[in-house]
Amino acid sequence: MVNNRFLQALRRQPVDSTPLWMMRQAGRYLPEYRELRQKARDFLDFCHQPALCVEAMLQPLRRFDLDAAILFSDILVIPHAMGMNLAFKEGEGPVFSSPIRTADDLKALKTDTLTPHLSYVFETLDRVKPLLQVPLLGFAGSPWTLATYMIEGRSSKLFRSIKTLLYQKPQVVEELLALLSTHLMDYLSHQIQAGADAVMIFDSWGGILTTPDYHRFSLKPMQRMVQGLKKRHPHTPIILFTKGGGQWLEAMANTGADALSLDWITDLAQARQRVGHRVALQGNLDPLILYGSPDTIRSHSRRILEAYGEETGHIFNLGHGIDPHTPPENVTIMIDTVREYCRNKRMAA
Amino acid sequence: MKAGVVIVGSGLSGYSVAKAFREADTTTPLTIFSSQEAHYYSKPLLSTALTQKRTPEALPMASTADMEAKLFAKIYAKTTVTAIDSVNHTLQLDTGESYPYAQLVLAVGANAIQPKLQGNALGNVHSVNNLEAYAHFRDTIETKKTITILGSGLVGCEFANDLSNAGYKVSVISPEGYPLAALVPEPIGRAVQAALQGVGVQWHLNRLAVSVNAAEGHYRVRLADGSFLTPEVVLSAVGIRPNITLAKQAGLAINQGIVVNEYLETSQPHIYAIGDCAEVLGQVYLYVAPLLHCANVLGKNLAGGRATVHYPLMPIVIKTPACPVVVLPPPKGLSVEWKIEGDNTHLKALCYSKEGRLIGFALSGQKTQEKMQLIKKMTECVG
């Protein structure tokens, strides 16, 4: 590995320049990805083909000066491997044909080891690893986030199904979360064995919960994963990301994770003060700022670097995945701004 | 220069022929070419050397110089024969020179089969098919603890046992369902599996390794089911295949190996083949006993005799001290029936033909002591 900044920052070690990568950096905003995507029947079919996933991962690295590669996959491959029928429909996003609604539905899920059904993911990591000059990041969805998709059956705004189940039969939800956290821990452990240098847990929907329910249904299963992974892979950094979870950063830092990822709503300078030096921090740029003028992109990028300050342990990133219609050249403006800022800092010092 | 007998290869075959020839003829010039150091050693000792507490340097039974003196021979070490001119009876050497022969013996052995693997670290996978490769392997493992072996045949099992005895953490990946599957019936293979597990070997049977990549301080070996092993050293023992390169270029008849008749003559006059590279009467045997028998036959023939190959019963000894095995495989292609008795590691498996004749056996543990008795019984039957 030639460029190790990302891992250095995750370990809160000094770096020559703030490392930078983007959530969904491989994806639809890149014309070369849209072309590659044609080679597969649908998105799930694409995810099942390591050769295509490897190429998709390399595309943004060829175009931009990025400090990490992230596994190309989807968080929903796990429920799919557990036997749930999943389709990605044009304009609709992911749809499970038979969502989970009862304890009996739970019993129909595969409970034995899932990893043989996910070998294509590990093959992707194994194949891309020797081609990289930067660290390789693996990922999984959080148990709570996967549970919302599995119970809602699709993306949702109100989360009526899962909240109804949560407030009527919390033990059913907890049973599902326990099953998921076991599978997900094993899944991430296999990703690490397959070559991932760090892993990230995406909790997209923890932010819809009340504070006590966040602790019970989102954070607790994630903490179980973090602790299990730390036992098996003590030196592999783990990043936690709860979208809309800004108010719970202290509790997230207490899980033993190495870094927290922030959405754009959370104030970075305050976050730094609140968690102290226990964890590195990542993220925070509103991805839609990349639709702004070059000057807007530059000033917001600098604002984030300034807000973080002089301390170690900062990773520049967006507060959420890059939007599919973002002009790629605006990404270049953002990256150039970060690099220039760090270069000036170094010269001044 | 008076052309004499020239042997290409200084392994057990080459030197055994040389010795047998010198017993019959002490005057004809004898020359041996070896692409490696031409020390006299026995390859089967490599897979038990750690248990015997022997270093690679201690394995040769005689140096090249000793062998020259003993055999009244000229031995060219580290000299590769690149081509045979069978019309003019000369060899081309990698030094650019040519060398005449009156009678030529190809004892060029077998090459390790390369495992079919993807990834960037295939070049770092060890295969131990000669003393130099073994010395390199021993050098590598000196500072290491974990070793993955590809293949569960004779060599894979012997190395698994030997390395475990020396304190290494050994795992074995094999597409076979049980160890030694090509040689012994399943209960005996299972006995070996259990015994080696008892000394610490981890088995990954019915599994295929698909790639090996270098990681920091270890290798990532990916299996077809998506799981990974992360050993510090990978040793391939997936088999060996007759070395036919030289013979092919010379236009000799080739099937699986270099085809020879019962006199060990190839399809070209004055050229013979023996050992792992040779297909004698339709059979390639990659073991010691057949080549020693052939060496005695060929030694006589090179001295003007007309001796023929008549193999005795030649059981194969598998040196896995945790569960020793002796096997006399039945002839291939026959429908056979195994009758197995004994318990745990101590098993006796007798192989009968359709007509009820004893045509092979496999013994494990203490039952290996019955080897001679069984051979006697079978010889009497045949006689």
C-alpha cells in the first residue's frame, strides 16, 4: 500500500494531508459507471459479479485523487442471502416481495452461516486488493437499518410497519436484530480476512428512533458487532455512521469504534469537543453542496477543514452518499480545495 | 573423446542406474549431467526431515565428488542438457558445448504440477520437488508459524505430519473428500485424517483453493466457498508429472511419460528412460521401489545384457508417523471389493478381485506390521 493516510487518520495518527474519500464514490454520477452498469441485467446481478464490482471500485480512483477504496456492494445482500426475495426496481429502489411482519416470518429466514452465499463479495475484495495503492474499506448495514428494509419491504418515509411492530411486539424486532448482528459480524470478519483494511457500519435509519429506542434497537446490536470484531481483529479500524445520530455521538464513541462518520447536520467542531480524542471523525459535507457554484464548494470544503482544526484523526467525506446527478468536475473542485488547504497548512508550519 | 554411457539426471534413478551399471562394467566411460547440485540424496527423506531433526545440508548421503570417485564417473553439476541429437549421438548443453554418447539414459524425473490459482502470490507458493527447493522452503519457514498445504496426497500428508511434529500450525486444503483418496479406501484415509488432526492439522477437505494473494506478513488463500486462510507460508503438494520436455524435443514416443519397453528402451535406439519420467509397460510409477527395480535391469542392459522388467509386489509406504500407512494399490481399472477390519487407526483393508483373489491391500497403524505376511501370501497365490 503506497498511500496509508486513511488508516493513519483512523488511528488518530498525524498525516501529511487530510485523507479524503466519498460515500458512494463508485456509482451512478460517473458516466463510466453508467456504461459498466449496462453489462449486468440489474443492480443485484451487477453486485454478484466480482469482475464488474472490481472495475467499479477502480473507476473513481482513476479519475480522482482519493485516499481509500470502498467495497462495491449493497447493504441488502445480507437479507438476500438470508433467503428474502430482493429486486432493485428502476425508480423505486430496493423491494422485498415478502417483508417480515410476524415471528413466523422470522423463522423462515436462513439462520446457518451466510458466508458461503456471499463468496462473490469476498472474491471482489480479494481480487481488487492487489490492484490498490490505497487502503480498502469494507462495509455492512447496521442490524437496525437492515431490519427496517426487511420489515418495511422497501424504502420508507414514515416507517409505519417497523414502528408498529416495535411498539407492539418489540421482542420480535429484537430477535431479528440479534440474528442480524451475528450474521453481520461474521460478514465483516470475512471481509477483513478477504483484504479489507477497515470496515464501516452504515446505520441509515437509526436517526428515526427516540433516544431510548436508538440505544436499545440500533446502538446495542452495533456495539455487539464492534466488540465481537475487536476480539477477532483487534487492529482493524471500525467506523460507525448513524445518519441523524448527531445527538448520540458520545454513546457511539463508547462502543469501542475507532471513528464516527457525521451527517451534515451535526456541527463538526462541537462534535470534536464532545467525543474528545477517543475516536476519529469523518464526513460532514452536505453532498448537495456539490451542486453549488465552484466558490460555494470551495468555501464549504474549507469551512469543514477549519471546523475540525489542528487535531489528528480527521477524514474528509460527505455527510451521505454522493447524489447520482452530481457533476464529476465538482468533485474535483472539492478535492483540489482540500489538498490545497492542507498544502498551505504544511507550508505555513 | 570416446563416447560412453551418459545419464541425464542425478536423482535416485540416475545414481541407481549408474551404480548398477558399474557393478557390471567398470571400464566404459560414464558421465552424469545434473541441472542442480549433484549430491546423492533420496527425495522421500525430504518430507520427514524435520521429525528426524535433519537440516537440508545433512540430507545428502554423498557429495558429488564422492560419487565421482565411487562410480568412476565424470559428473557435471549445474549443467543442463538442452537438446538431444539422436542422429549424431550428441547432447547439446546450456554451456553451448555438445557432448557425445554411445548410450543415453534419461533419468530426468518429474516436475511439480503448478496449482491452478489466481492472485499475485503464485510465485511465492513453495513446491518441494528437490533438495534445493527444500532448502529454500526450510529457510523460509524458520521464522514462521503457520503453513497451508495444498493437496492431501502422499506428499501433502507426509509434510503435514512432519511440519506439525516440528511445532508448525498446519492446515491442508484439498478437493478430495478424505486424505490419500487416490491410494487408499476411505476408512484408512479417515484414520489418517483423525490422527493428523490429533497432532494439530486442520483439514479443509472438499475445498478448492482459487487464489493466493500477498498481504502484510501473510498470504490470503481464498477457497471456492468464499472462506479464507491466512497462513504465512503456502506449500503446494498437488502432484508431480513426468518431465518429458527433452524427450519430446528429441522426437521420442511419449504418452503420459517417456514410453519404454521391458528393456527400458525408448522409441529411439541407444536411448533409455527410467524413474519418474518413464512410462514402463504402460505405467508411470512415481515411487522408489519401481525405479530401483528398473535401475538393476537397465544397469545390466547398458553393459550389454538383455534383462527385462518384472516388477515384484511393491507396496507404497506413507511416512505419517501419527498413523503410518502401507498400501499395495490394486491394478487400475478392475472392479474390486475392499474388506476392512480393525478399529480406529489400526485398520486392515484387503482388496479382492471379482473372482475373489487378493489383489491389493492397505494397512494403517499397527496393522502395517502385517505387510510382509500379506506380500508372502499374495506371492504364493500368484506363484
